[in-house]
Amino acid sequence: MTAKELLNALISKGFLQREIAKEVGVSQPTIHRALRGSSVSYETGKALERLLESLEQDPGNPESNDTAPTGDGSVL
């Protein structure tokens, strides 16, 4: 998946750009630029992958779209 596809998947799960940025360690403008097609570093791409995979592998959340951020950076 591209960074843009990963970000769109996270947003569809209820994440805001600033929450994604905090989770992966970049600024919100970096996330915004990536959503518009700009490239991201390898490290940022892997962090996005890990974040999405962690949500999909959560045993309390069997690949549903019910996972949403709590506002403090964690997810339900």
C-alpha cells in the first residue's frame, strides 16, 4: 500500500490527521501532504504500516471499523 492508501485506511477507522501524526512521530502537515500525494520517508511509511496492522491484529477488534481513537492518542 502507498502512504496515501494507509492514511485513508486509518482515517476511515476514525483517526484524525493530528492523531496519526502523533502516533507515527511526524507533524500534521506531513500527514496532510502525504494525503495529497507527497512522498514520505521510509521510516514514516513503516510506522503507518505498523499502526494500521496493530489495529487490524487487535484481538479485541476483529478487523472492524469500530476502532476509534480516544483523543489521548490511544485507540479503543
